[in-house]
Amino acid sequence: MINPEAVPLVWRTSRRSQMNNACVEVAITEDLVRVRDSKLTRSPILAVGSEPGQAFLEAVKLGRFDRRATW
């Protein structure tokens, strides 16, 4: 059995987040989706199961969490 802590994570940053400095990165493995602040690579990591993690990523892609300018 492979120790999951020994497997290096591949972090990806959205092209959209790079434009406004509101950057998060995701690392997807078979069983977890991990999210962290890209500016603070040693920041805490949020990890969720793959099914809710994939649902979250789909909602992000659809713009469900985009802030609307109110000014």
C-alpha cells in the first residue's frame, strides 16, 4: 500500500483567479480534493471527499460563487 502522504500533490491555479489576486489552488487525488491559498503555500489546506469536492469545483466553474460588483 502506498502512503498517501508520500505522494506529491499537483496544485493547479485557475487562470481567472490570477487576474484579481484572489487566488486559490486545488490538488485533486482519487479520494480527496484539497484547496489552499496560492499566495501562502504553507497555509492550512481544506480537504473534502472527492464527490463533494467535484460538486464544489463544478459550481465554481459555473460561476455560482462569483462576486457581483455592487458599486
